[in-house]
Amino acid sequence: MSTNEGAAPQASGLDQREREVPPGSADFRSAYLDFAALERQLAAWQARFPELVRLEVLGHSPEGRPIRAAIVGRDPERVRPSVWVDANMHATEFSGTNVALGIVEDVLALHQGEALGLSAPEVERLLDVLFVVVPRMSPDGAEAVLTTGRYVRSSPVDERPNQARSRWLSRDVDGDGVIRVMRRRDPQGEAAESDMAPGLMVPRTPGHPGPYYKLFPEGVIANFDGHTVPNPHYLGDNAVDFNRNVPWSWAPEPEQLGAGDYPGSTPETRAVIEAAVRRPHLFAWLNLHTFGGVLIRPLGHQPDNKMNPGDLAVFRQIEAWTRDHTGYPTVSGFHEFTYEPDKPLRGDLSDYAYHQRGCVAYVIELWDLFREIGMEVKKPFVDHYSHWTPRDFAALAAWDVEKNQGRLFQPWRSFEHPQLGQVELGGVDIRVGISNPPPDRLDDLCRRQSAAFLRVAAMLPRVVLDAPSVRPLGDGIHEVSLVVRNPGYLATYGLPSHRELPICEPLTLRVTADGPQVLGQPPTTLGHLEGWGRGLHSGWGLFIPWTRGSVSEKRVVLCVKGSGRLELAVESCRTGRVAVSVELPSASPADVSAP
């Protein structure tokens, strides 16, 4: 991979070719997977590592494909702090699937004794983290894109009631098996051929001599009147954008394009929402997209001066890890990733995970095409997608020939369209080169992204109970002392702004006695335990060289009379249940007070 993609990855144990590959596995580090290959890979892991991998069907797509999650970690049924990874919610963005699978494979490698360049404390923490990985959220859409080249934002379904409108329908009109682009000469056309790369279509300029063209998706016009050509639209024949269809700050059309009829109106987004609601123990959420080579963090709807400073400090730490491992910058969704000024996106999945599910949640736009072709860095970052110069287009065409085996740009050839007459078919195929990297870049992409995210996963809190101490007080009474600790980076409530969320219940002590009697009323609510991490640039410094006190542990003291077994359990819906038992001995003569 070119040095533009970032710093060299950390050492990652055995080379991929040296790892034991389960029978039936797909080579996802060098190829894109259709649905059948993805299913084989997940099934192979479950068969090879039944103690570490459990597959769960979250729901089904309209075409009947399962939306599957891989639950990865020891004792996958046990509730404890967990992370979520999802990918390919946008159908063309299937390299996210490969990265999600790379994370699964690396977690399994950790459990087989590999260190993957991580420190011993990080490995120890990760071995107790549960990973919930949804490698393909839009199985129908991805299958359509992979097999036909059709552009689908999320799902190929269009159930809008106003079907009588005139619109473009993506179709393979010439029967060659691939849906491409159509161009038709038109004196009012907005596009022209580049004078630096023949056949490459670029925006028309006032001085361009022509000819000029209109560009359309390969397909047909529904309800065509024989004259009026409708404007193509990326949601023209696939109505809903999954990343506008979740509850946080949802708004209907036309306020938010692609919103759907209501939050979770599609079976795919509903499956993810319901799975998240069943898992209040999620603390981190990675939402994988393409393309751009950037981490997009909260807030998505307000400037940074409205963000909790403690949250922002944690994201600064994640920014540093991401930059070190991938070279990607980090940007605020509000400051640098709104497509229209002062109009934040609504119904966004990572916003939902951050604001409603209490997660350290962010988006990674994989595949840094902009630096790959030497594009000038732009502010705000979103301008990289729209502010292209003729030289940028020519650089992309040259890169496609030199580094991408010419996958992007196909020659134009004449075709007699059944509605429009003489057109040409060909042009750009965005699947490999724009939306996703060339397959030979996948292994490096997986390694770098996994290395960065595993450090985030290692931040999770962990409730630990020290062995109780028992001190006889006489008369068969013992003092039982228990220390509850959180040796994790994050607090038991997650980020500071999440503390008041309903799901962030405080830790509770449950005491079960089999024989002895607990004297008095034992404490039940323990509250929360802080973690040791505070993000970057928010802790102590040279001028105030002090740290916090005993914020990460609590001591509970009970008085217990009699002998037998005493179980002490600390639990919450966020951290799960941790218990320890102690046997109280029968009173010896020395323990009995004289009358």
C-alpha cells in the first residue's frame, strides 16, 4: 500500500497465510464476498471455534436473507461490557464487510494466543470483551450491486405508494450482465469529455468546444410520456437510506431524504435497533462505511462547544490511535460532514448509538481515495466529494490504469435505447476504485482498521470483585469486607454525557446467604465506578500534578452471624453480573464471648 494510506501497521502476529484457515473459509482479505461466500465464512468460524463464536439472526431482508451477527468471545451468552461493529448498510460499500470480518479474525487470533502488536494489559482486557459483529446490514442491496453493478443506496426495495411518477429504473438494457452509465448527446448537456483523458466525463465548462452530453443510469424510464426525461436521483428506485431511518433525531421527507415512513420502517434497520435495545451492555459502536479515509465523530447536530468536554477528550484519544494506525484524520460530523450548511443529517445510526445507546460511537469512511490520487486537502472535509477539478478527474483516470487494472472506466459503445433512441453505454463503474479499494489493498485495510479499533475495544469498563476478607468479631459474628473495582479505562456508565441515560443504572449489590444471617440492612445501590482513563489533554499536568482519589473502587462491609455460604454479587444491565462466594466457619470456642 502507498505511504499515503498511513503509518505502517503494528506487527500482527502470524502472517495471514500462516494462520490456520477453517474449512470453507472465504479469502476475504483479497476478494469481495457475495452473500453465499459470507455465509460460508461465518459458518466456518462457528464450526472451528464453537466455544468462541455464536451466530445470531437479527432479522431477515425483504428477499429473505438473514441479517446475521457473529457474537465473538468466551462464554458468548454471558452479559458483560461489549462492542458492536456493523458494515455495508449502504449497498455499494462492501469493503466494510471485509474489515468487519478482519476484526472477527483478529479477535479469534487473540484467543489463540497471538498478541497482534497489543500490550499485555490490552490483550488481557480484550479477552473478556464480547464482540457483536454485523458484517452485512444490507444483504439484498449488496447482492444487487455485486452481481449487476446497479446503484443501490441501501435496499433495492421501493414500496412508495406514488408508483405512477416518472422515474428512472436501473436495468441491464443491453443484456451484458452489468448495469453501467448511459450518455446521450445534447446541446444543453452539463457534461463533456475531458481534454486530458478521452472518454472521461467531466463537468462542462463555458469554453469547452463540445460535444456535450446528458448522463443517465443505464435503465428505462417508468411512466415515460415519450418526451420528458426525469432527473436521475440516487434514491429514485430504492427509496430508503438506512442511515436516515433510525430513531435519533429522525425527520420525515422532505426534511430528510431517504428517511422512510418512520424510524425502523425497514426490516434491516428494525433488526439492528431491536438488537441494540436488547443489549444495554454495549459501550462502543463502530459503523463502517466507504469512502473517504476519515473518522467522523459526534456531535452530528451541534458544534463542539456544545459537546461534553469529557466525551471530547476520549474521542481525542481515539483520534490519535486512528491516525497512528491508519493515517485517517478525525472530523466532527457537524463541523465538517454536513452536505448542506446548518442542516445536520437526521436518523443517523452512529448518532443513535451515541445519544440513545450510550456508546462511544463513530463512523469510519474506509478507503482514502482522495490522498491516493493526490487531491489537495480540503476544509470542510465533505468538500472532497464535490470540489473536483479537471486535473483531479484526470488523476483518477490515470490511477485507474496504473493501480486499478482499469476497473473504473469502461469504453463507450453505441446502443439503440428503446425509449431514448441513440445512446452510448459505458463510463464509470464505481464499485472497485471509488466506493471500494482494489482487492489487493484489502489485507492492509483490514489490518490497520482492526489495530485501531481493538484499542478502542480495550477501553471498556470491567467490574472486578476482590476476594472478600473475613474477620471474626466474637459471638459467631464475622465482618465481611468486599472491594469492588473497575480496572477499565471507561467508567461503568461509559462516557460522561451518558451517565443520566436510563440504561446506565448504578451497580447493585445482591447478598445471598445459605446458613448465616446478615445483620442490619446491607447496602444495595453502590453507584458507578469511574475508569482510570480520561482521554487526551484532560488529566493532570505539570502545574497541577494531582490525580483523583478512590473513584474507581468501593468497599462494602457486612456483619454476618452464623456459619455457611455467603454469595456477594454486583450487577447492572450495563456491566452484567459478577459474584464471589465465601464460606463462614462455625464459631470456635475462642470466638465465643464469656457469659
